Amino acid sequence: MTGSRSYPTDIKSVHIELTDKCQAACPMCARNHSGGAVRSFIKNSEISFEDFKKWFPVTFLANLNNFYSCGNYGDPVFATDCLEIYDYVRQANPTARLGIHTNGSLRKPVWWKKLASVLGDNGEVIFAIDGFKGKHELYRRNTSFDKIIENMVAFIQAGGTARVDSLIFAHNEHDVEELEKFLLGLGVKSVNFKATTRFYSLPEFEVLNKDNIKEYSLYPATKIEFVKKPNATLEKFLDKDFLQNFVDTAVITPKCISKKELYIDPHGNVLPCCYVGSDFLEIPLEERMVLHTLRNLTVENSKQMLSKITVPNLKDNDVEVILSNDQLWNDIYEFWDGKNKCLTCIKNCSTSVYD
């Protein structure tokens, strides 16, 4: 450990991936091959209510300010015990913010009404809605715009707080104002239109079916407010001298430290964040995002870091024991301000890649 620094033991926020199951096939999600076949490292795992109670003592949950589930590879609503887990957390902590990020196309309205009651005034659901019917499904494949609206309205009418995250592409960038007006009219509290970074400057992204055959392409937005490009071209990152200078000059401000946050994957692994967590899985080289040079570099670099630090698992000890034993990443600071800075950390906790 560098000096006397250590990862904070007074954790205030938990990001948990309840499952890696998902019915959607979003083309830029690493869960599948460009919208087609599911990748081999997906295990369709989920955290059960019984395991959750063993892993997270009430005394730990009671001290949190924030508990949420977003997911690298799965939708939390797909988890069998999602409702029971959130109810358990709410009973342990009446004041913490509870959040769920979801495509919203699963479950029946009655389930969503129950969720609204469980989350209460300090909870919210962030629904992914990427345009109106017909356009939404171009990215959120295997989801239903009508079903999402039905579930979201049921949740809102039962007292739930709903927000929307909306990814912007060329095919939906001209509907922004109309979509926002429509959603706010349904009772949505806010709509966050997001510029995706997943094109990595590519002019188009081919969408495949399960037989690896192209069905259509996605194109990046053209409006300046929705364009997100890295500061350097992908080709430059392949230059060893450029990459080394890029790493040497990067200033990382770890969000996991400032937020005092942990990320838990659906297999019980305890990691600093979901970005590093997504790189922890054994992703075969041939199944990585072939066109995404920067993504492949960060995955390989993160794997090198993770091979040198301790990654605790909740199947061995509950979270309080892990924290009290200081099992968390004894040497992680080296990868934030030493000579071997982690590219994933640079990408997400500095301004080097994106301003």
C-alpha cells in the first residue's frame, strides 16, 4: 500500500448487480455479439435473497446513503428476488436512496406497484427509453415500448418516482423535445438525454442477428450536444509511445473513493466499481469488442491489475468481515498514481479520454 492510504471502510454506497440475466439484446452491450448471440462468459447467475441476507448484515445496510442496481450485463428486475432484496434493504435503512436502472420491459404492472411501495419516498427507478415506439426498439432490442410505458405508469400511479435515461443516436435525435414532453406528461420526474461513448468515433455500428448476419446499422448522433468522441483517435492508442505518455500524464480521481462505494457483481465478487467489474470476467479474446480498440486495451490492462490485487468474494465472508480485515485491494493505489495506472480508471475517473 502506498503510504498509509487504504480503501475506505466506512462504505456509504453500494452498487450491486443482482443478475447477469437480461431479455434485451442491446447491440453495444458486451453481453452479446453486436445484438446477436449471447457471449459465452454470461452465466445467467443471480443473487438470491438468502445469500443477500448472509452477505449484507443489517448493521452494514443501516449506515448506507445509497443502494442501487444498474448492471453491466443484466437487468436487476430479471432477478427472481429483486423485490424481496429491496424490501429487506428498505426495512434495514428507511432513509437511504434506493435506485434501480432497468429497461422496464419485464414483470406485470402489479409488480411495479409493489416496488413503488417498497422504495417509498427515497427511492427511484431509472427507465431506459431511447425514443418512441419503433425507434426505441432499434437499440433496446427484445423490449417493448408499450410494455415499458404500461409498467412505468403503474409504478408512477402507485407513488413511485420515475426518471428516464435516453441514449441518443442519429435515428432519434430529432425526437428529443417531443419525447421529453410526452414522458413528463406521464409523470416522469426528469429525462436525461445521453450521448453514448460506445461508437468510439466509429461512423457506424453494424447490428447482427444470432447467426452473425447483419440486420441494420446504428449511426451516431450529429447534433453537437449529443456527440461524444475521445480526445485521441483509436489508432493513436495503438502507438506504444503515445499510450505510455497518455498513461503517465493522466490524473485519476477515483470516484469509488470519493463516493465511498463498492460494486458487487452477480457472482459475489467485491470490486471498486462496475467498470473494473466488467473487465474482471474471463472474456475470451475472440469475444471482445473487435472494433473497439480502446475497449480491448482497457479490458486487458484491467485484467493485469486485477491479477495483482485481492478481489474478495462474499461467498467467503460477509461484507463487514471483508472491510474489517482490510482485504480490499492492498496495492490498488499503485494503479491510480504510480507507473502502472489502470486504463479503465483513466477512462472513467479522469478527463484524459473524454473532457
